[in-house]
Amino acid sequence: MTLGGRVRRGFFLTLEGIDGAGKSTLAKTAAELLRTRYPDVRCTREPGGTPLGEALRRLFLEERGLPIGARAECLLFSAARAQHLEDVIEPALEAGTAVICDRYVDSTLAYQGAGRGLSRERVEALQNWLAPSWRPDLSVLLDLPVEEGRRRGQARATPPNRFEDEQRTFHEAVRKCYLELAAAEPERIRVLDASRPLPEVLEALRVVLEAAMPEAEAGP
Ligand code: T5A
């Protein structure tokens, strides 16, 4: 498989879902599982992963009063991603590292496309331009009802971010879009029922990850 025309040797896993679905919780277990096959595992997140990405993250999540229109929002997430790909994701995959990314392109399709109501074709075209070979080897979609995600988010000490503040209809549109993306690409996007108890979700993650990881190469 190639990435930007170069040989790609690592394994690229992305975690997706509505706010509070359990992505950060699962990232730790995913790293332990991947480490059995890949000695180096890089955990990263979007927005974030680079100084630019972390600066934009603070802007999005902490500056709740700052007006940001839907198109600007989409471009800013995409700018952070372009930097993240160039500085972190592509070099790591080329070096044979497994990369786990908490949110990626599907988040932009779901939140800025379906949530904000931007044209799906335009959002997709932008993603294809900035990351021509952007498809992860595996994307795990943690699906759960919006109300449950909200409940889990409210249990945290941190104040809600600009997205968590959105109406229920916004989050329902995001969830629906995620499920449509998964239905369109069932090989890449595996849906886990994240409303189940955590040990069950972790076991389901183990099963899909082991099935998706390439066979270990036979020794000499
Ligand atoms: N965004 C991002 C866009 O709009 N466009 C984009 O392109 C991108 C990249 C990022 C925001 O930016 C938006 C989407 C987001 O709103 P964030 O803080 O990274 O902000 O938001 P989240 O990714 O949603 O992070 P959260 O921490 O809110 O959610 P997680 O990581 O999904 O959930 P997690 O693991 O922190 O778990 C939440 C709570 O639930 C518990 C955990 O212990 C924790 O307390 N939990 C469970 N409880 C019961 N049963 C289970 N199975 C559980 N799993 C976890």
C-alpha cells in the first residue's frame, strides 16, 4: 500500500464516534494490542498532534465564545490535519510504526458535513486534496445513543466544548452520518456498540483489531 506515492509499512487505526463515545479510553487498549505486532505505536489525536494542531484544539475547545463559521471551521480542522499528516502520520507509517489517531477524516465528514450542513462532496474533495491516500487500514466507530454520550460527557470535570454545547439534532445528524459512512465502507469502518459495559467493548475491539492486522511475516 502506498501513502503519497511512497511505500507504507505501518498500520493506521482511527477511532471515531460522537462526543463521549469512549475513544480515548479505547486508545490505550488498542495501543497494547498493536504493540504485540508493532514494537512502536504512536498515539495521537485530532485536532492536535502538532504545535499547530494543539493550538487550534485550544481555540476550538476552550474559546467557546469566538465566532467560527462552518466553512472556516472545516478549513481549520483540515489545516491542522495537513500539518499532522506531514509531520507525524506519514513519517510514522513510512517508518513502520503503528499509528492510532483519536478522530480523523470521518470526524470532518460527520461534524462539518452532516452536523454543520456543509456539502458532503466539498468536504470530501477537500480531504482528498490534503490527504490523497488518507484511508486508514481500520477505523473503529464507537456507536452509542446521543443521550448516553452526553451523560458520559457531563460526568467529566471539564466544561463542555463548542460541539458538546450543540443541540441534540446536531449530534443525531453526526451519529447518522457516521453510520452511513460505515455502511458505505464496511471493510474499513467497523462499528462497535459502545453502550455495552467497557470490558465487552474492549473485547470487541480486540476481535476486530486482530482480524484487521496483517499476518506477521514468517521468519527466515
Ligand atoms: N471535531 C474534531 C470536528 O468537529 N471535526 C473534526 O474534524 C475533528 C477532528 C474534539 C471535538 O472536535 C470535533 C469533535 C469533538 O467535539 P475532544 O475533546 O477530542 O474534542 O472530544 P471527544 O473526541 O469527543 O473526546 P471525549 O473525551 O469527549 O470523548 P471520548 O474520547 O470518546 O470518550 P472517553 O474515552 O473520554 O470516555 C468518556 C467517559 O465515558 C466513560 C469513560 O470512562 C469516560 O468517563 N466510558 C464508559 N462508561 C461506560 N461504559 C463504557 N463502555 C465506557 N467507555 C467509556
